[in-house]
Amino acid sequence: MKTYAFGVDVGGTTIKMGFFTTAGELLDSWEIPTRTEEDGVHILEDIAASIDKALEEKGISKLDVEGVGIGVPGPVGPDGTVFRCVNLGWDVFNVEQRLSKLTGLNAKAGNDANVAALGEMWQGGGKGYQDVVMITLGTGIGGGVIIGGKILAGVNGAAGEVGHTPMFDDEPDVCGCGKHGCLEQYASANGILRTARRWLEVHPEVDSPLRGMERYSSKDIFDLAKEGDEAALAIVDETGKLLGKGLATIAGVVNPEVFVIGGGMSKAGDILLEVIRRHFRPYAFHAVRETEFRMAELGNSAGIYGCARMVLS
């Protein structure tokens, strides 16, 4: 094993880059803009140039670098083929081969949610475990599955799409994926607002500060729940019930040691973990009821950690 590795997390606006030891220590991190013009043709070129510049500044040879891992916002096949990244302007091509040619380094590619899960397993909330499912509760619900210390990507790189677990057949509104009744429509940071509006409509007799707010966020709901507000507690409980049910389904399929909960909504803390855990157990198959739940620890750096870790395997 060589001494160093790069982790590169490509977003629609910025590209996060990290320079690591292969033991898992982050030595340096920085960002460069994501140039999506001309169908994103410059993105990999910019990454390669930034790697060359970093190595030159640090006086380190490429002979000491194990490789570069890259996470992208789209499905990635086992051979490194990207199956369209709409936000980047990319169609179908082998990102590993192209990045390796540009950098002269071994390159590994993965879906951004999957590599974040790998990062949390390596140096974050899932450290010490080999079978981890990470759930990111943000605008939507993302997920990544790690089995035996390796990403479970699926044949088209679409494994771990926890947010699109079907929950209700009679949902009239359309999910961003085009289906109806997906988990993220109710239990993401946006979904809990939908759940709140519907709950308040059905229970006009319950007074709550939420009714006096022109706009409120998922944080407002959790803060009020911590203060004991009846409506907020009921909304959080409904959200936890749906998440518990969805994760019980996942646990019955992949049987992880631990669920790691991340994303902006995870800042709610223990109240969120407790309500998910409480509803998970009744829905879960008996052999998986003791699955652990932990908070993610790496925040927005999880992706670069996971990308670096990909290279090592």
C-alpha cells in the first residue's frame, strides 16, 4: 500500500477534494468550481489539474499515491461507467478510465451517496462495522449500503435508493422520481413539512405555534417537539413511524449491523434517533430488531473520505 490517496466528491456547484494518508488521516482539503458548461467536458480535466497542482506544492510524487476516488451524483456501474449525471451534463461513459488517463493514477468511481456511506463506515459514525446502511435525511432521502466493507452498488449503480421505498398507493402528489407515495415525500426535510400541513388540517382542534408561522422548517418542528408541543410531537412521531417502517424493510433485506443517520435533518439529534428506533422494532423481523442506530459524524466531508477509501479496496 502506498502512502497517499485523493478523494474527490463532485457536486453540481463545487467539487470537494481531499488529500489523505492511506491510514485515513485527512491532510488537506479544498474546493474547485464545477464547470458544467459544454456538457461537463472540463470537470475531469479540472480535477486532474488540481491534483497535479497539489502534488507539486507538496513535493510528492505520483509514485507515492495509491490512486484517486471520485463520487458523482448519479448511478455508477461496477466497471466505473456513469449512467448519466444530469446535474453535470454527463451522458454514459467510463469515468474511471477517463480520470485515470488524465491523472496517471488508479481511479475508482462511485455514486455520491454510496461513497458517503463508505466514508462514515471508515472514519465516521459507522467506524468499527463492516455492514452499514447510511440514510441521509435532507431535501430528499438518500442512502448507501455497505456490505462486508464494500459498496453494494447494484447492476446499474442504483442500490441504496431508500427514499423511493413505496409507502402509500393513494398518494395524489408526484415524487421527484415520477412515482407516487415514496418515503421521501413524507419523511425527508421537505416531506415532514408535508406531513405537518396534512396533520394540522386533520386536527384543527389542536393548538400549536406552527399555526401562527407563515413559514416553518423541519428544525422548527423538532424544536417545538422538544418543548412538548402536542402537534409537533405527533408530526415527529408520524415521521419516525414511516422511517422506522421503511428501515425495517431495508434491514430485512440486507441485515446491517448499524444504520447511520445523516443529512441536515439529523441535526435534530437524539429525539430523531429515539423515535425511529421505537417504531423500527415492531416492524422489524425478529432477527434484525437489535440493529443499532447512530448519527453520522463526518458531515459534508463524508464523500471525500469514502472516495479515498474506495481506492484502498
